Amino acid sequence: MVKQYGMVPSIGQISFPDPESVPGIGRRPFSQSLQQMMDHEAKILVAQAYRRTEKLLLENRDKLQTVS
């Protein structure tokens, strides 16, 4: 999501295709610092999704227990 579609405001609207899906691209077309930024943004997205999921599950614990 971050690297292929550039969907984070801090990096901007950039897009880097997966090198395995595009023949002829042998090395990454971005700097090490940009790679670190993309990794950081991906970690933030995963952490936010985890917190949102955990909150949703806790708020609906009674329903989950009923279903299980």
C-alpha cells in the first residue's frame, strides 16, 4: 500500500511497482532513506489497524462470546 500505491501523505503520491511483476527492473528505484520512510509508514498503518481491531473486538466482546 505504501510502496506500490503511495497512499500516505508523508511520502506523497509515488508508486513503485513490485520488481518481480515488472521485467527489466533489477534494483530498487528509490533511496535507502525513502525505503526507511516507507517501512516506518507501513509499521504505523499496521499498528493503527491492530489498535482499531482490538478496540472493535473489546467493544463487542459480549457478541463474540454469544457467537462462539
